[in-house]
Amino acid sequence: MKECHLIHYLRLSHHLIVLNYLICTFDKLKSVSSEDIKITDAVFDGVEVRVFEPPAKGDESLKRSVVYIHGGGWALASARTSLYNNLCRIMAESLNAVVVSVEYRLVPEVCFPEQYHDALRATKHFLQPDVLAEYSVDPSRIAISGDSAGGNLAAAVCQQLSKDEDLPVRPKLQALIYPVLQAFDFNTPSYQQNMNMPVLPRYVMINYWIDYINGNYDLAHELLINNHTALNVGQALSFRARLNWTSLLPPSFKKNYKPVVQSTGTEAIVEQLPALLDVRAVPLLADDATLARQPRTYVLTCENDVLRDDGAMYAARLERAGVPVTLDHFHDCFHGCMIFTVWPTDFSAGVQTRNSYIKWLDENL
Ligand SMILES: *[C@@H]1O[C@H](CO)[C@@H](O)[C@H](O)[C@H]1NC(C)=O
Ligand SMILES: *[C@@H]1O[C@H](CO)[C@@H](O)[C@H](O)[C@H]1NC(C)=O
């Protein structure tokens, strides 16, 4: 499988070796069998997708649907690995919904904005009335969802769809699982608190970002101390208030952490890498008018996760913009917990978060 060899291209060697080992190991495990769900691979406007369809039942009306975008730092995993195959199959089964899992292209084959374009193209293709009819999907009951880097793509796709005046069908919901939403501040309280947390330490997240936006690893240290968004960086100034965590986060998240704001940094970084401030890459930086157009939103966050505050700040901004938001925070969970629910890592946290997420979809979709 392609993703098992990516390690040769990336410099995150140690960390990725471990993750790839896990992904490949899971992949060899037998999937939980479920003859009922029909699984087919298709191509939506040039983008590969895997479609999970529950059986049609005689007189039944149209089905609900979820477009799912998997995580893995824009560089790892696949709709076809058992981790995501199982999750989507379980969702199709428990929600009696058609699930479309997007097989967007990954780093190093492509970088931003291609992952985003793939996710957007596949989603827009699916949202056409004739395609929805083909899959017996109710156009008024569609959710866009994803975890981690997939949550980033899901949020960015939702924002773009909300700006598209000609769209005949719009998503009813978005559901974001520990999403990564910004590269402006790598010193939010959750980044400070969890900088050495296994699974996703801060330097690894920064390197995923650098790979995604096609930057140079030499920048890692400047990003880490927020030199790219220092007060002398003119382009960053107007965005500062949009992720002001001292006003967006609750005291239980802020604790005693202090903002890290450099007065003098390096302006050339955002000039060379405009994606750092491009809302298609960093949906948390979107303006209020865009946020106000977003559908009802679910955000799942984990306490032991550098990305906790990305999700929590997005939830807070959407709420202030008038969007109904559910922030589902798990105190004892870590990044990635939802997909690690099968042996040998049968963490109850994984099952707990997955059930909570599916329950919200069931009640709201
Ligand atoms: C951030 O929020 C705090 C508290 O509401 C406020 O005092 C500060 O001026 C804000 N900073 C920016 C850049 O908006
Ligand atoms: C941050 O930027 C300042 C000003 O350009 C520079 O002097 C300093 O070396 C930078 N810090 C790092 C870690 O590169």
C-alpha cells in the first residue's frame, strides 16, 4: 500500500515510522464483518472515493448521508485502510446513511491546495441532485465531516460551499473531530500544555504543516516561537483578533498560560508561504461573515491534544457568529483516539468518542 512507503519521502522519520506501523498493522487485521453494507470505489470528478451504502429496504424513503474526510496530517492513511474503512462502515450502519469517504491525494505526491481541491471537487460532485438521486440520498440531510487534517479539509470545504451562490444543495451539518485549523499561533494553551504529548507532539504538527504548505523544515523553529506572526509582520496583523485565545477560550483551558507574541519576527515567512494566512488552509482565520454562513456544527476536542484549542476557538467563533455549535470536549482523551478503537489498542476513549460523535449525527442529521 502506498501510504506504507511514505516514510522514505518525509523527514519526520521516527514519528512516522511508528504511525505507519500502526496503520499498516491495523490494515492487516480482519475488518469487522458486515455483509449488509455495500462498499464500492468510485471516481467523483476525477477524485477517488469509497462509498458505503446500507441496504435498500422496500418502501424506504431517501437516506441521510455523510461526506467523510480522513485524517493523517495531509500525508498519511487512506479511505481504504481498515481504520477508516471500519469507521465509515460503522457510521453507515448505525446511521443508516450513505457515507462517502474521500480518497484525496497526499503529501508528498501533492501539497496545498491540492488536498483541499480534491476534497472540494468530490464533495461538489456528490452534491449534484442527479448524483444524490443515484445513491437515494436526501439532499436536505447531508453532513460534511472529518478528523484532524480531514477536519481541516471539511471546515475549509464547508466555508467554500457557503460562498458558492449557485449550489443547488447545501450541507445541513459539519462535524469536526479534533480538527487542525490554524498555523498562526503554535503557543495556544493546548500547544503549550501538550507540546511533548505522544501521538502528536508540537514539532510533529509543525512539520506536517510545513510539508502541507511546501515549506522548508528550517522554518520549524521560527514557527514554533510565532516569529511568522510577530507584531511587525503587517500581513498577519488583521488576523490577530480572529484567534485571540485570551478572549475565545474558557479559563479551564487557559489556565496560567501566557500568550507568546514576538514584537520582531520574520516577515519573509508569510511572503514566501502565503498559505499560512490562506483561509482555505487555515479555516479558523475566516472572517465573521463567512463564519455566519456555516451550517450547524459539532466539534470534538481532546484535553491531551495540541489541537484542542484550534477546535475550541473555532467553536467559540462560530457561536459568536450565530451558528448553533456543540463543543464535545473529552477530558481524558488524546489526539487520534477515535480511530484507535480496535485491538490491539482497544481504548475505551476511542469507543466513547466515536459513540458520542455518531449519537450527535443521529440526533441532528
Ligand atoms: C484579545 O482579547 C483580550 C481580552 O478580551 C483583549 O484585552 C485584547 O485587546 C485582545 N487582543 C486583540 C489583538 O484583539
Ligand atoms: C525571529 O526573528 C528575529 C527577527 O527577524 C530573528 O532575529 C530571530 O533569530 C528569529 N528567531 C528564530 C528562532 O529564528
